[in-house]
Amino acid sequence: ARPRPRWGFHGRRPPPAPSGSRAIDPEEDSRPLAGTQRERAAAALPPADPLLRSQAPRSRALTMPKDYLTRILNARVYDVAEETPLEIAPLLSARLGNTLLLKREDLQPVFSFKLRGAYNRMARLPQAALARGVIAASAGNHAQGVALSAQRLGCKAVIVMPVTTPRIKIDAVTARGAKVVLAGDSYSDAYTTARELATKGRLTFVHPYDDPDVIAGQGTIGMEILQRHGGPLDAIFVAVGGGGLIAGIGSYVKALRPDIRVIGVQPVDSDAMTQSLRTGRRVKLANVGLFADGVAVKQVGAETFRLARKVVDDMILVDSDAICAAIKDVFQDTRSILEPAGALAIAGMKAWLARERLKDATVAAIACGANMNFERLRFVAERTAVGEAREALFAITIPEERGEFRRLCELIGRRNVTEFNYRMGDAAQAQVFVGIGTDSAGDNVTLARLFARHGYAAVDLTHDDLAAEHVRYMVGGKSPLAAGEVVYRFEFPERPGALMTFLTSVAPTWNISMFHYRNQGGDHSRVLVAFQIPRGERGAFKAFLGSLGFRYWDETDTPAYRLFLG
């Protein structure tokens, strides 16, 4: 068997982490991580002692509480939960050179693992407590588990949810007969309200993670993994919010197979468990990120933290771009769309394998939820390109001269142009915002050198959050130099080189004063172009439009153009 390193929160320092992940040193201080998401995720530690990397991990089987193994073996979950498959991800496995297994908790009746713990807790309540009803605080998935469990057990359920909860989760809860109360911006805010309502209404509070019965219910996932996969398994990756899932899985796995590493994954902006394990005490975050709303927890549970200190080998932090890329990875292998928290473990698995430079390993990740808000898909699709290192963004300065715009396009050549934004604003120079498809990390550096060799000042904005999230949509505005321009919107088939073909058709004497192109992933592209056409060449311009063979619309007199661009 391949020697296994010893690290994590048991006195050893982990090896350095790559971009998109961050390993944690237990000796680090407790100051919050600073900087952008990408800077925080990419922060690395000094190399581990190489002598440690040949040692096997310390067995912790004898230190595990035996009562949790018993609780998990006797958990009542299968009245409502499915024994979900453990599937290989063939495309992702082939790409990374390892065997990657997905535990498909997204296939549960509520599209999340949460009903396991909720039902196990509620099924053990006395009849008098069930008659009074239950209450829970949840960002969505636990809420659906409680609602379904209450429906099966015939009791009343009240769910307190943050106001940021996706509509799809709210509707799913109310559809099962539960009452929804919206309060606060995070789980912690909803939790406070739920506790108050529980006291007033004499309702039983069903905790989403910090309860032995809930932890045991989630631990049945670890039981199913070991039952379905008896061969070598290097690591199991688990999304971590409050810690119930990793505490349950870790308790079972470490009791029977202490050689398997249990690795938690968190977003860089919701890292309560990571900071808590690093400092040895439960840390309460002032704020949490809301992209992966299912793990947006300010403070982990007391019991989950106690167990995590015994069973967690390592923690990985990933940013939103890495999560988006993981959503795409799972979609390509399964045609299922995970929610951000549901894809968290897959993102961490990819980052850990890259950090360790492993090949031919066998690892498993919990695909723990698929309650995706449809409106988020646009953001996910756009950020996936950055997370996969498939898009480079540049701000390029070119001379404000006729033909220079075309010369830049010729330099880019037949590379896949994902975006092209330009607006005349200066008599001498022009700023162009360009997105270019790339094949791998580092291609942006190669492109920057190409632009420099040909005399273009180019600023690499590939990892600039402001550019990716805002500036790319704000290039434009009114220009005093664009007098007399006519504005047309064109539609042409999307294929490599199509943009260059379009520009080649434009007469060199016609100045382009505005240009906006964005690859939307469809079979047709849409381009907005403003031309400055001399009066004597209006006939030639009309002939040009007729010869293109593309659909076009004259937008010169539209309100949107006149108000914001003209």
C-alpha cells in the first residue's frame, strides 16, 4: 500500500496548498484571513517535514466514542431516506488520473442528505412531544428534511429560514405542509428566532447538526460508503457547515477504518470549523458568505466540534470559482446540477489531489445537495470558466486609429473570444476589455507576453474579482467623440473565427466607436456595434449590411441607446 502522510489537526503541519485551497496549521494564530476570496484560498504554508510524509496516520479507532457507532448502526433513517449509490465519476477521474467516487445524496427525496438526521431525531421523540409539534432553523435542506419527517410522522412543523434562502427551498418546505418564518441573513440569525418561538410555543427544537441523533443519522452515509466500497480508499471529502455531516461520517469511518482520511471542505468566507480546529476552540464568525448558503454557519456546534477534533484529518478551503467549476464537473458526469454547498466536497477533493500531486488514488466525495436556485445558474456558468482556468481577462490599450481594432483581433486570431468590449473615450488611446478562452492555468501569462511583444500594454485581470463581477458589464457610456454614430445589433452563428470574419467585412475607412460582444454559450452570437460613417458612404454602408448574410437591427433611435450610450 502507498505510504500515507500524517498531518491535519493532530500535531503535524500539512504540505503547501495550491491555488483554490488552503491547508491549516494548528499553530497559526486565530486572526481572520484577509484579502479577496482568491487570495485567501491560495494562501499556503511552509512545506511539511518530508520525513513525516512516509509515516502512516495515527490510528484513532480506540479513542472513538463507542456509543456513536451503536447510534449509527441503529439509526432510523430508511423509513424516509434512500440508500444512495456510490458512483464513479468517469470523466473527472480520467482527467485527474485518480478514481473519484461520488456519494449521491442529491438523489434523496428532498435532494439532500439532511432528512437522515432530521427523521432519526424526530422518530425518537415521545408522542406527547410530537403532538405539540417541532420547530427548526435552516437555510433550506434541513428544513425540507424536517418538513418531510413531520409529514410522515403526522406532526406540526414550523421552519425558521434566513431571508436569503432560495425560493426553491422555501416553496419545497411549504409544499410539505410546514409553516415558514423568514428571519435574519444567516442560519445563526434564524436559529435565535427559532429558539425564541420554541420556548413560546412549547415546540421541540430539531437542531440541524448539534444533536447526537442528528449526527448519527448523517453517519449512516459513512456506513453505506464502507458497505459499498470494501477496497482501498484514501480519503472521504465532506462539506462542512455546522459539522453534523462530518462528525457523523467521521465517527463511523474512524471506528472501522481509521486508515481512511476524513477531510472537511469549507468556503473561504464561511470557515468557522477550519478556524475552530486551528485555534482549539469554537470560533464565532462576524459574517459568512452566502453563495454556498447551505454551509453559511457562523459557529459550529459544541458536540460536532468535539467529534471533529477526533475524526477530522484535514480541512480544505475553496473559493466560489472552484465551487462553480465543481458544479460543472458533476454535471458533465451525471447530468445533475448540484447546489454550491452540494458541490463543495468535490471542489475540495480536486484541490487536495492537486496539492498532494497524487495519481491512482481512490477518493470519495459527498454530493450532498441539489436544491439549486435557477437564477444562480448564470453566475455559476460565468465563474466556471475562471475556476477551471478556461478564460483569461485583459484590459488592453490600443492607439485610437482606424484599423487598430482589426489588427488586435488578427493578433488574437482563431482563439475563442469570450468577450470583447470597447467604447471610444479618448482621442489618442482606447481601452479594450477582452475575454479569451484558455486551455490551462498559465495561458493568461503566455497571452500577456504575446500582447507585449506586439506593442500592446495589457493588464491581466483574470483573477480580479472587480473585473469579473462588475467592470466587464460597465464598459461603455456616452462619448463626446462618438458624434454621428449609427448603432446596429448583429446576430451570426457562433463558431471559431466568426468574430474575425465579421470584422474583416468592415471597410477600413469606417471607424468603430463602440463594440460589445459576449459569448453566451448559444449557437448564435450577438454583437452591438457603433459605426461612424461619412455622409458620402451611407450607400456603401447599406450595401455592406445587405451583403453580410447576418440578421441585424438598427438600434440608433432606441431609448436604451439614447439614454445610456448616445
